[in-house]
Amino acid sequence: MQILLNGIIVGSAYALIGIGCSLLYATVRYFNLAYGMLAVTGAYTTWLLMDAFSMPFALAALVGAVAAAGLSLLSYQLLFKI
């Protein structure tokens, strides 16, 4: 049962990343490879906070999402606004 639940969770994460990539490509006709980097940044930040600082998953996931959003805004400001 645990393996099935883990598969559903990981599959949902892959589906969200895939939907985000296809939505981005459909709107601007440009495939942004940095989108994957943002997903990895959020996941790695979440894992790091849970492992190194023993933070609860919900709080670590929230901080990971904020870190990915901050990196997204930073890259937008540095790459597209200059």
C-alpha cells in the first residue's frame, strides 16, 4: 500500500511539472528548461530543511516553494528586465 501511495505522489509531482511545461510552451512558444531547475530547487530545499534542520514536512515544503518562487523572480529580473 505504501508503494502505491508513493507512486501516486511522485506521479502527481511529475504531472504538475509536465502541465507547467506544456502550459508555458503553449502560451509563449518557448520551452523553458529553467522550469525544471525551479522544481529541483524547491524539492532540494524541502529535503535539506527536513534532513538537516528536522523541520516538519509541511513547513519545509512551504519554505521550498517560497525559495523556488524567489529564484524564479530573481532570474526573471536578471534575465528579462535588463
